Amino acid sequence: MSNATGVALIVVGFGGLLLVGFVLRRRLPPAAGFVLLAAFSVAAGAGALVVQDHVTTADWIVTLTAAALLGPAHLRFLAGPFGPTAGPGTAAAEPV
């Protein structure tokens, strides 16, 4: 693959992460949000590997697995739970 393909994957991946993370995260069901964030994280990770030289099979396995798990977890830790909010006055009742 070419470097342009890798850069396109990175741009699409991070663009999708921004869209889902900041616009759609509270509008989608939690499972759908998690799956979309995992997919866009994998796209960004794959793009990063495509632009590098001499990437091994182990690099692909570790990077894509870590991106699929850590991408959604990172947003969850920073921005809060997935899914629609329960309504006003319930934020104090959420577990920490």
C-alpha cells in the first residue's frame, strides 16, 4: 500500500473518532458507540502501520488489538459513559 492510503486511513480514523466521541456518543446505544469507536481506532492504527517501513506481523496483531480495546476505553475514561443520559438530576446518582 502507499503512504497516501495510510494517511487517508489515519484521517478517516481520527475524523470518525471525533464524530462519534463528541457528537454521536450520547445519541447512539452504548454497544453501537463502542463498536464504532473500536472500528475507527483500528482504522487509525492500521493507517499508522501502513506508513511505516518494515512492519512485522506481531506489530499488526498488537497494534490493532490494542487500538480496538484501548480506543473506546480511553474515551470512556475521559468523557464519561456511553449512551443517552438518564435525564436532569441523575448525574449525582451515577457511580464513580
